[in-house]
Amino acid sequence: MKYCMIVCICSNGGIGKNNKIPWHNPEDLKYFRKKTLGGIVVMGRKTYESLDCIPLRGRLNIVITSTPEDYKNTEELIFTTPAKLSELLNIFSGNYIKCFIIGGEDIYKHFIDKVSRLYLTRIDKEYDCDTFFPEFKKFFMLVKASKYTESKGEDKHMYRFEKYVSIMID
């Protein structure tokens, strides 16, 4: 199973403010859906609580929390502790091709040196954020980048999709 990370960051490295995404980019949401559909998505509790649509349909949603007993597992939504995550991913590895780490800040920091691919949407505009993506350039090499495109909708900004591969993992 390939372990990947997917994130959208603004020009100051921000990923969120008050447990929300400060920008609106419909193209990035479509990109996220296309990339993660049919795979496993791993997120922290705060990211889980911030999502409007839970579980994310067409994916196995795994939420890392220190208190999984406070939540109810379903067929598409599983709560686990950080210590049991590896064991859980091994159980499901035969059923899924890809596993995506989707946030938040602490989860990204924990996995930044453990994934083989990074799919990054770069927004060329600074937003007021209180959570940030960790420094990643020492772990990855850029292999593909689209041209900057203007977003659709009211929140105008330029963005592009970037793909990185790990320089740490064979």
C-alpha cells in the first residue's frame, strides 16, 4: 500500500484558522476527491470535527484520537489511537491501494517523513492562519507542477497542483 499525504497550503504555509479552511477553492476540493476516492484517509480528531461531510464517501475514514471509545465505529468510519494505527492499516492494506494522510497539523508533522508521495495544492495568496503545514522540502523532491490558474468563485486567488516524491523512502 502506498502512503501519501495531501494538503492545500497558502503562501505562508497555513492550512487553517479556528479549525476551518480560510479559503474556498472548488477545484482543489474536486482534486482532493479524485485523488482520495477508493482509498483510506487518515485524519486527526480536529480535522474530523471540522468536516461538513462525515464520513467522506467512497473512502475508509480513520480518525486518530486518544479517546476512540468516545466514538462509534461504522463500516466507513473507524476511530483509533495513534499506537494502534499501524496495526489497523495492516488489516486493511489488502482492500485498498492508497492511504492518504489528510491532516491536521500534528498528524502532518507525525507522518511527514513516512510517506512516499505528497500532493500539494499551493495557493499564491496569504491567509490569516493558526495551523501550518510542516517544513517538507528536506523530505521531498518536486516532480510535477501545473501552471498557476485563477480559482473560480468569490474568493479569487491563483493556485497550482504540485506532486512531490520522497527522497527518504525507497
